[in-house]
Amino acid sequence: MKLVNDFKDFLADTVNLNQTRITRLEERVETIKSFLRDSDWEPTISTFIGQGSWAHDTIIRPVDGGEFDADLLVRVRPVDGWSAAQYVKDLGRVFLESGRYADKTVVYDYCVTITYADDCKIDIAPLVMDREYQGTLEVCDKRNDKFDESQPVEYTRWMREKNGYSGNNSFRKATRLIKYIRDIKKRFSCQSVLLTTLIGHRIEWFDKDSAAFADTPTALQTIMVRLDDWLQARPDKPEVANPSLPTENFADLWNDTQYANFRNFVNKYRKWIDDAMAAETRSDSIEKWRKVFGDDFAKGENVKKAEATASQQTLSLLKEGAAHLGTLVDAVIDFGVSILPPAFRTPAHLQRPPWQPAQHVSHNVQVLAEYRSSQSSGRGHPVNSGEALPPQGGLWFDLRVNKFQMVPADCYVRWRITNTGAVAMALKKGRGGFEKPNDRNRRWESLQYRGVHMAEAFVIRRSDDQLVGFSEPFYVVIK
């Protein structure tokens, strides 16, 4: 069943970024514009351009305490003699030297990021106009000190044109829903610009006024069916050209493993959506839509939930100890780590922290992970907690405090690595103790044993060996 009204409520109450946050974001953007116009930054500012999901109106509410971000391009006239890196570095200097933004600023390769105390961050990137000839627009790559052509206005125009073919903004709403599935399930990696482009190619001019995009659930089903058909016809990673700059291949944002994983999960979710649409009763349809979106869909409805069944199965498996069967891994891959009960986090072989807690212990410690084919291989790709990974290669774990800050020099870090799963336990490799970092505060862990494993970071003050902060578990799911 379509449940059109339930989708309307679900978007308004759960998926869409609420108006209070949008208003606060717009106010902050205007303040940043005024700050830059009044600053001593040398480039002459022509105008400001919104980019990404904020500009496309496909921005969604952050899930699980995450952040939402907005991209702001500063279109400037070229400065004689300036390199690409200089535009970004000097923009960072302006913010770092200010009383208002110094403690919120981080300078990255292409942009300066301002992170606010709540769940909002704004990326500000220089966009140099007419540097080589009239009409060119270029972003600045600080790391490689080079200019890269960009057409952000054309891309936004392309997205709006695509949405115009659908009825009642259904295409834009379906795009938000697919982003929500990505963020709430954490089953695949796909950066927003790549995902948005893939979705955008699933509607054409001849779809205008057709029944395939008449309402939100129908548009969602149409997009997922067309996307799955396209992916299944391409077992190897295809090209995904930037529609506004055909020489740029957005598929470069994936590696082959990420593409295969995305392809598999789109196929799975397509089938779940088909089942939900085909359900003949409201109760059955809600249950099946909740399999896709979680319990927040049709809140308040008293129907049985597939997630609850999976969670009950998880509890039964845990009664047998940490050497759980592959069934648990399959359930977590399907439904996410949210089905894991609290007892999963405290298996019998888990060691307690040996440090005395300080008077105030911060929970604002975040674990980051990067997949690499080997410990010494080149740059890898970021991995989300709970993302399904193959039993090969490994992860470099790192951490930040207060969302983006490095661990202070007066503290040291220990990692608690807890393995579970039948194979690891049979080989007496359950661990659950504390490990030193391998490289500064980073810790390398290879991916070997099928199971749902945990990595946690603990921050200890050097002067008195007291615990001052620790993270939530980062779940590593090995297929």
C-alpha cells in the first residue's frame, strides 16, 4: 500500500530538516557573508552560491546525533600571483584570527569548515571566476595546489529540472527518503553528490505528468526499481558523469568494494519497497515500510515489527555467549546495529577500564575509521560504524573530541578492541582488553573474523592517570 499520508507525516516529523534549524542555518550563513565582506581577505567577492543538498532542497535531518552541513561557495575574482592553495589557506587565516570563529574553524583541502556547538557545520569554499578565460569557475585544491573546474550553478539547475518532471515535488521527497535510508541503515557508503546524481538520472523529460512519479511512495519505488535495474546490468563499477561537467566521474568516490556493496543493498531495499507497496492491509504495509525506514514510520501504530523479531533472535543468540552464529551477522546487515540489545556491549570477556574516573568524564569522543587494503597502503576510504566489510584488509581507527578537535597533548589514548563471533571465540581471540595506539593516537586492526566487533576509545589524563573521556562503541561488521 502507498500510505501517502503516512509518508507526508514521516517526511515532516522525521526526515526533513525542521524549520528551526533551517532558519538558524540561514542566519549563520548571512553572518558569515557579512563577516567575509568586512574582512581583510584579499580576493574581491563577486557573490555567494549555495551548493549541495541545501541548495537542492534535499537536505535531511541528522540521524543518531549526527551533523547536517551546508556548502557555501564564495565566488571571487582572481588575485594576481595567487596559487590555488593560497585561496584556501588565507581564507582559513581570516576565520582562525577572528574572535567569533577561531575555536570553530578547521581548514581542509578545498574549504574552511565552521562547526557549531549544536549539530550544524558550514563548509566555505573559494570559487575563482574568469582566471584562465571569461566564464570559467574553479574550486581550489590546497593539498595538490591546483585549480579544478566546477559548474555548481549548472548542477543545481539540472537537479531542479529533474524535480520539475515529477508531481508534487515527489522526486525531491524521494531523494530525501533514499538519503535517510542510507543514514539510518548505514549499510552502504555513497557520498551525497554521487547518490543524488544516480537518482537524478532515473527520471527524464518524458516522465512529466506520468503516474510513475504521481506521489512520494510511487516515486520512491520507481526510482529504486530503475536504479536497481541499472546497477544489476553493471557488475563492475560504471562511470557516473557529472551532468554539468562530463569530464568528471563521480564514481571515483567509490572503490570496487563500496560499489559492489551499494549494488547489493539497493537490490535488497528495492525488494523490501516492492513488498511494502504490494501489501494488502494497512498493518502489513506499515510493518514492511518499517523494515525499510525503522520504527519512526507511522509512529503510534500498534503493529508487529520485523526489527523487534530480529532483536528477539539476537537476545536468544546472546544467551549462548559471545560465540554467536552467522545468523546475528545477517540480522545486523539487514537491520543495522540498532537491533543489538544493551547486553551485547558487555560480553563476559570485556575488561573494565582500570583508570579512576575524573570528576567530569566526557562522552564527546568520536571514533573514526578508514579502510585500507593493508596497514601501510596508501590513502583509504572512511567507514561508518556498522557498515558491513569483507574479511580482508583492515581499519585505521582514529578519534576526535568535541566533534573535530584533536586529543590534547596532556592526554593519552587507549583502545578497547572486543571481538565476537564463533570463529574468533573458538580461536581464543575474543580479546576485550586495552591496546596501545600504533601511530600517535591511531590503532590498526585487521579484518579477519566474521562477527560483530567493537572498538572504543578511552582518553586518560597524563598528570594523574584519570579517565577524562570515552567513546561509544564503533561497530565493525565482518561478513
